[in-house]
Amino acid sequence: MQIRLARAADLSALVTLENQCFDYDQISRRSFQRFLRQPQDRLLIAEGDTGNLLGYGLLLHRRGTVLARIYSLAVSPEARGMGLGKQLLRALEVEAIDTQCRFVRLEVRDGNAAALALYKAQGYKILHRRNGYYVDGGDAFSLEKRLHSQPSQHPLRPYYPQSTPFTCGPAALMMALNHLDPSQPLNRAQEIQLWREATTVYMTTGLGGTSPLGLALAADKRGFETEVWASHLEPPFIDSVRVEHKRQVMIDVHNQFLEEARARGVGLHQRVLMASEVHDLRQAGWQILLLISTWRLNRNKAPHWVWWVGEDDHHAYLNDPEIDEDEAQSAFDNQFMPVPIEAMDAMTRYGKQRFRAAVLVRNCAKI
């Protein structure tokens, strides 16, 4: 037997094995074709002496992070009991290390005792239970293994996936506010309401995104202490808008936000938030929303809001509200998402102005 990268010629055998092994959430032929083409993903197969397919393992790499996900692992009925699952798992971990990943995550169906025992024996730790994860309503356990040093600890944090392409800011803010005050809603009505309050009206195309000032004001109006840290306090994103009347509307909205923020006592700091400062700020009770460029995550140069939920000596951990279903992502991939600390400087610069912004939110001190 040998374990090797899958090729296009293996496609039909992969589909046949998938149908043999699973009767729920099966990977389609079209999806297998896409995984075979993706350079950042690894599809390994275990091949018998006669060229027959004995099993496969599929590893997906979360672009821009040090996180990989074992999306699927299957062993044919004829090869079970031979330790092939463990061999495939180890081979996938080697692939993860080779692509500079430091964390591997996966899901196991509740009731699949053999698979759960295998992963636990190989050092995977249960993070939490996901109710109704599978299309048939079945529950799953989410597991993680840290490939270097000690196992990581992930405290539970609220997660809300944005429901539109333009509401990453409201979704990130909702997660942070709900963490500070669990009575704060996590629903679409709140998402749209926050967008209406914080939008800059126009962006390069389509509906408008939300500005740091707008998000800070929305949190302030709900009784939270807020600050904005930005590389400059002039209207952001203007350089990408070529239509003059749209530019003027954005400037007018920004100036209105700025005037209102000053009147309400929102903290305004014309300075860059450094990664080295985040730990102390979070210890002081601040929740931090970061504006990033999505280039390192999906090769699209778009402004995008995320929530910084943790850090260690080497990583920042982010909750990203945007789930890319075309990349087979799930909410699991976007929670406590590890990004190398050294990559955060480049990730938090946007546009020709190299604009950098963060919104800080915490509970108001009781007097």
C-alpha cells in the first residue's frame, strides 16, 4: 500500500468510495473535482498493491492563517481494521506541517465512537459540541490538535455569520456586544439595524459598508464605552470611489459621524493599534474589532471587519463573520481563527492610504 496525492484519474474511484462509506453529507463528484484543482488543499489516497483505492483523506487549508481542517477521511470496508485511518491521519498532519499550518481541526459525528477514539488517541482535544451540524440533524464534536507545543485552549465566544456581503461590521460588533452582555441580540434584525446606523452609504460597488465611527456610535448608543483608533480621521476608502457625488456623500456622512462622536464623548485616537498592545487592552475589558484587507484570506482586496478574540506568543485569534461556502468553509473554520502575529501588520492595512482602524468596546464603568 502507498499513500499519495490524488490525481484526476482517481476521481471515479473517489466518488465510489464516498458512496460506500457515507450515507449523509456526501462529497459530490463536482466537489471532488474542485478539491483536486485547489493548490492549497491536499487530497491524499491510500492505494493497494493492485491499484485499488483503500481510503482517502482531505485536508483544507484556511488561506491567510495557520489553520488546516480535515474535511473528510474515509476507509473502504475491505481495509478496515488495518490501521489505515491512523496512517492517513498522520499523512494529513505531515501535509499540514509542510504548508506551515500549526493547527488542525475536524468534526466527528456524535455516535461515531471509533472515529472519536482514533482522534483522541492521536492528540485531538474536543473543543465543543455542535448541535444539528449535519444535514440530517445529527450532532457533531469539534476537535483540534496543535501541531507545535502545548494544546490550545479556546474559551467559548459568541459567533454570528454575516448574512449579506456588506454586513461584516455589524456581525463583528454583534459578537463582541453579546460577549459583553448576553442580552444583546444575535439575529438578522439586529444585523440590519446596526448596518443602517453605521453604513457609509456608498462603497466602490453595491451597497455601503460600515465605518469605524459608525460602528463605535452604534455601540455607544447601546450603552457601551467605545473608542476608535485609526491611522487618520479623514474619510476612509475615498480613493476607490470615482464618482464625485458618491465621494461627496461619503465625506458628508463621515463628517456627521465625526461630529456626533465628539459630541457623545466617543474616544478618538489618531494612532495605530499595535498587536503588542492588544493583550493589555483586552485585560482592561476592551473587545477589539479590526478592519483588515481580505487579500491574504481570499485574494480579494476588500475592507472587512473581524473580532480579535485571543492571542498567544505567536498567534492572533480572530472570529471572522464571513463564511465562504465556495471554499467549503463552515463556522468552525472562522471561530478562533489563528493568524501569525507577524502577518497582522500587513493584514490590517487597507487601500492606497494604507488605512488602519480598530473599534474598541467595553462595558461602561459603574459610578
